[in-house]
Amino acid sequence: MKVTFTLSRRNPAEPKLPKNYQLIYDIVEQSGLGRHLTPAEIYTKALKRRPGIGFSTVYRGLERLRDLGLVSELHVPGAEAATYEPVGPKHAHFRCSECGEIEDVPYAVPSRTLKALALEHGFTIDTERVTFEGHCADCAS
Ligand SMILES: [Zn+2]
Ligand SMILES: [Zn+2]
């Protein structure tokens, strides 16, 4: 089932984004949770809605939205490009080493494990990114 969001989840009280950035935000948001779009895919979608928009505008917009915490940027080992997804609940990722498909996995390292690691090594942990690798259901069969 494909879920389409028609309403932006942004708080209307937040300062307005430049038009092009708002478009990029909407594209990532409307892709829905569980989709991971590359800058090239976002650019293709943006072009359909705003002919003439430049790839560098899309690229800069993604960086800016990431810095503002409005989209999540994901670097999965083995993937050619960073991908972008809506900001949502914490989750891990699975990447199929055969077809490259990236899936969300509802998993987070237990906080007591993080605390124990931090204590043992004397560092602090701000964030963790977990990526599993293997073969997706389609490729495994
Ligand atoms: Zn696969
Ligand atoms: Zn994800």
C-alpha cells in the first residue's frame, strides 16, 4: 500500500522555507517512511513539479534541510549515494548486498548497552547507526 501525505507535517509557526527547499522537503515527506530516496531520485521528482530546477539546488536544499533536522540523511555502507527519508522514529536499516534495496528495521541498540559501552571506554555516545547486510526476501528466494 502506498501512503500519500497531502499535508505537511511541519509546524506552520516555523519560519517559511525558500520555495525550492519547501518543494524538496515535500518530496521527501510525501515519499513516506520506509522509502529512501537518492538525490537523483529527488531531483527527477522535483523536475516534474518545477521544470528547470537545478540539480545543485536540490543537492544544497537537501544539505540545508538535513542541517535543520527536517529530513534524515542516511549513509549506508556499500550504497553509492546518501539517501534521504522523513524524520521519524529511530530505526536501523537493512541493505541487500544483491539488489541494493534498503529497508527500515524497527531496532535500536538498548540504552543500557550504550551506557555500558560509554562507561567502559570513557567516551560519550550521541547517536548510533545500525545497518544490517544480507539478502532481501526477494533475492534470498
Ligand atoms: Zn535484494
Ligand atoms: Zn529508514
